[in-house]
Amino acid sequence: MSCPVLRIETSMTLDTSNNKKLLRALQSSMPLLNNLPLAYIALNKQSQCVSRLVSNYPAAWLGVYRRFNYHQIDPVIQYGINQVAPFPWRKARGVTANHGDTLFSQSRHFQLSGGYTFILHDACGQFAALSLSNADQCPEFDTRIGDHAAQLQMVLIDVHQQALELPAAHGAHSAGGLSEREMTILTWVVRGKAYSEIAGLAGIVERTVKFHMSNIVRKLGVNTAKEAVFKATTLGLV
């Protein structure tokens, strides 16, 4: 399987047209999802940069969530990254200590304090989640979700595949969030040029080349320049 080029969004850039298509696909996939508040999110497991967020949650809450990158302290997301099976939100409480309590306290104002999440770890290092909120506080909610668990898991798999096949959102950074200069330097490194050669080509000192390379290593979630080259070529970034 070949992985698509990473589409990393440093601030969850909106891709309104494609997000609406994905939301319609989710809601039409099965009757249970017609009226439920739901959210699909996909992010890189190492950098935790979000590549897509699709939801019919209240716009005010989504605005706050995006603006402050709440996925980084969201107990549901942080718990789910380390799981393989669906789970009710109550299992995630306390995962991010006080931050998680604050987030749940805020989301409660939008009837988003309880729910169920299905998760997926793909072959490209991404984590995806489909969260369903029990906004009506229905006592049979968990049972209803459990009765349709297999179908809901397939819905997540299908929508995630659709999301991977979409073009990058306008304003999103490709290639793992690397800047244009970092991409240039990475390309030269992949081609086997020494740091001293790259410095001459770029009109900078060798120390600056090393600085950029350390940022590249960090952004790609690896430990060495050699690993960065391997990952970049494997994913087709250069």
C-alpha cells in the first residue's frame, strides 16, 4: 500500500467543501447517524497535527476547539490514540488531568459531555476517530451503539479512506508541515549532497543547514537525518 503525502494542518485549516461532502457521507451511511451529533477527526500520531476535522457539533464549540487545538488535551483523543477498540467517553476521563476536566466542563454547555468513540490506526501513521455524542442523555445510548458497533466501525473505515483520497485543504501544509526552505534542504540531502554543499547552494552557513535539518527530523517524527531521508522517500515527500 502506498501512503498519500501527509496533509498536515497546523491550525486545523477548514476545507469547507470537502468537509461537507464527508459529513453528508457519514450521515447518510446509516439511519442511526442521521440526527446524532458526530465528529470525524484524523491526525498524525507522532506530530499530533490534525489533517481533517469533520463535524456537525455546534459551530461555536468547533471554533473554540480548532482555535485552541483542543485535540491536544481532549481526553477522548489522547485515550483513543493508545486503544484499539471502541469505548464510551467515561473511560477517557482523567487521561489529561485537569485539562481534560476543563474541556469536558466547557463541552457540557453544548450537550457534548457523554458519548462513544470508534478508532482506527492506518498504515500511514495516522489515527482516526469517529465520535458520537449522547446529546439527549438517552440511558440506552451505549446499548444502541453497541448493537451497531460493527457497522459503525466500517463507517469510520470508509470515511477515512474517502478523506485520504481528497486533495489537500486550501492553506494546509503538505509534506509533514515542512517549510519551503526545509523541503529544499531535505531534497538536497536525499540527493546525497553534503551539508557544506547545501550551504553553498542555499547561500547560508553550514550551521543553518544543520538547524533546518534538526527541524525536519522533529517534524517528521524521527530521530536522525538518515531516518528523515528514509521516511521522506518512503512517503513520496520528495
